Amino acid sequence: QVRLVESGGGLVQPGGSLRLSCAASGSMRRINAMGWYRQPPGKQRELVATIASGGDTNYADSVKGRFTISRDNAKNTVYLQMNSLKPEDTAVYYCNVRGIIPILNNRPFDDWGQGTQVTVSS
């Protein structure tokens, strides 16, 4: 199983910035897509942004122009730079990693981090 270690959450004032990181460890796995999802209080988990192994990105409309997802393939790490934060960005943010296990006939895997709290409040 891939182990995901998230960091960077916290409390920030509206208009502020935070950077989330998620480092994936685990051998014999080929990571394809990496991404971030969030779950606001009382709501369902939703997509924030994803990035493919080749660098193609996808963003939720609510974060376009404010958030930037990036990855370092050598470190198996994905980042989420969040700028111009709004109170409605308050949520638990989850890292997600998907790929295949070549030695197991390319069996797919889909792993989630434990989540990191982001609170935007004055």
C-alpha cells in the first residue's frame, strides 16, 4: 500500500495563502494521477485539482485562478498552492494517488491520505 503523508494545513485569514504537500512512499508501484479533494463541513467530498504523470491538470471551477497543483515525480510528491483563500475554502483536504502495480499484472490502486484541515477565517 502507498503511504501518503500530508502537511501544510492550518488557519489562515481570508486572502491569505497556504501550500499543501503530500509525499507518497511505497515500492513497486507506478503512480499515474495525483490530486487533492476536500470535504467542507457538512458536505460531501469534492474534487479540487488533479495532475497526471505528464503534467496535465484539472481544476474545480471554484478554485481556478487561485489554486495551483504541481508534482515532483522524482520525490513522488504533489503540492497544492492555495492563494486568495476564501472562507468557503474551509475543509479537510485529502491527497489522492492512483496508479498500477506492474508486478501484479498492472493491478490498479487508489489510495487516500488522512486529511489535513484548512480553515479560512478572520
